[in-house]
Amino acid sequence: MSTQIVKMKIMELDNYYFIARPCVDVADQKVQELVEKADEHDLDFVGIVYENVGLPEGVTYDKELFLGKDPAYVMLVRNIGAGLYSKGFIEKKHLEIGGSDELFPDIYLLWQVFTSAGRAMCVSAAICEKVYRDTVWIDDSQIAFTVNRAYDRIKDMLMTDWEVWQKWKGYYSSQRWVCYYELLHWMTEDVGWEFAERMAVEFHRSYENDEIDEKLFSLEERSNLYILAKDPGYVKRFYLGKVVLDKRVYDCKNKVNDLEKVVAEKDRMMQAQRKSYEQRLAKKQAEHEKMCSRLEQQRLLELEQQKQKYESSVTFKAGRVIMFIPSGIKRLVFRMMKKE
């Protein structure tokens, strides 16, 4: 999707809300199946997880889990395309379901769910009719900064309880980095420059406040994060170097993929045209053979009719009689006719 404020799709049911990102389409029948699962297992939440996403340890599709048991579950937040929310849970926790004017208005709601819900379940996005993974192209810095504001709200929510904050802060910083880093690759260079500067400030502050658990980051992530937070001059090198290069490589791959699709489509059309031509040619040949066969049968019938007509004529009959007269008598008759 292009830069715009995202509006979630909200379906109100008897005891649940079904909320989906614009990129996800789920048939009503499948939503009803989720309702039946939630009723059967008394679930607060059922999340539809994008396919080809690694699940955290302890999470299995279609199996119950207790969200508050392991903070690692929250790493699924950016990979949930839609969810079924219990009305009872929403009302009890006074949660906002409409979202706000942000690129990802469900992030705050999902963080509230993952940190305070009880029984839950994850299902694969294979149940969806269509899934368009919500990549973005961001050319407006103010819209980009709605993501920062969303994570500020999440932090304020977590810090209302010090024990909760201590439990979740490492995963909060890790998930925020993953989200920021992903978005950085979908920004125009001028917006990306502003966003990277703000990233540097925020993560520098996170290091100072001991909010970073480096064990939750890969070696490459730790290297980029540390340098970004400690070396302000690295922002430009980081963005213009790695990110812009990655974007250009991605764009080149996209162009190659687009060309391959065009070539494949043209090949498909040529194959279809060739098949159509062969079918038309075969049809014409069959029609020609049928016509020739019909003409041949008609000719044979005409010859048979001519034969029958000839055989029934007086001349033919007289000739047949003459053919059976003995040759001696024929000669005698001829001599008598000459004498006369």
C-alpha cells in the first residue's frame, strides 16, 4: 500500500469483534469457525498469523496458549493480519478497538492483548481467501512518525506497572527495532533520513535506560543497533549505505520479477494462441475431410443412379438380349441382310 492512514476492517458479532488489516480477506464462514473455536476453548483472542513466519517456541497453530506466560509471544504482533477478540475481554480491559490514525493502528491493541489476555490461539493465514502482505512505500515523514508515537503509547501503557515493564521491556525494544528497521526499507530517502535520525535518538535513550536485551537481537542486529545508538554520524552511513543499497537491490529484483512475469505472460499468450490456431486448423481439416467424404459419397450415389438408369433403358436391355444369341445365328442373319 502507498503512504496513507490505514483503516482496519471491523466486524461486530454477538460476543466478539473480528478485526482485520486491509490486506487480509477472510470469508464469513471462516470467521464463524473461529467463533466456534473461541467458544469451545473459552478464548480471549484468536490471531491469524501470516504464513511462512516462524512461530516462537511454545506456540503451535490451533493449540491453546496463555499469552502472559512468555513475553516472547509478543514478537508475533507484526505478523498477525487479523484477530477475533472477545467482547468480554475488550470491555473488561477497556481496550480501544477502532485504532487511531496510524500506519499500523492495531499494534497498540495487539500489545494490550499480548500483555494482558489469558487464553488464546494462533491459526494460519491459510484460512484466508486472500492475503496481501502489507508492505508500504512511505513518502511522508509525519505519517512515518505515527509508528514512533504508537510505540511511545505502548511504552506508556507498559510502564503503568513497573513489574510488567521489567518483564516486557526487552521484547518491546526488540520488536520495535524489527518494526522500525522493516519500515526504514520502505521509505523514500529523505523520509528515511529523518526516520533514521529519530531511531538513533530513541535507541540511544534505550541503551541509557537499560531497556535493551542484546540476547534478543541477532549478531547483525546488535552491530547495527549499537553503532546507530552510539555513533550519530553512522546514521547517514547506515541509511545511505546499507538501507539504500538494499532498497536498490530489492527494486532491481522487483524489476527482474516484473520482466519475468511479462515474459511468462507473453509466452502464455503465445502458447494459448498456438493452441487456438492448432484447434482451428484441426477443426478446418476435420470439416474438409468431412466435406470430401460427403462429396465422394454423393459422387458414388450419382454413379450408382446413372448405372441403374442405364441398365433400365431399352437399349441396354436389347443389347443384353443380343449378347446371348449364338454367334452362328448372328452371322447368318448378317449375310441374309447383305444379300438383300
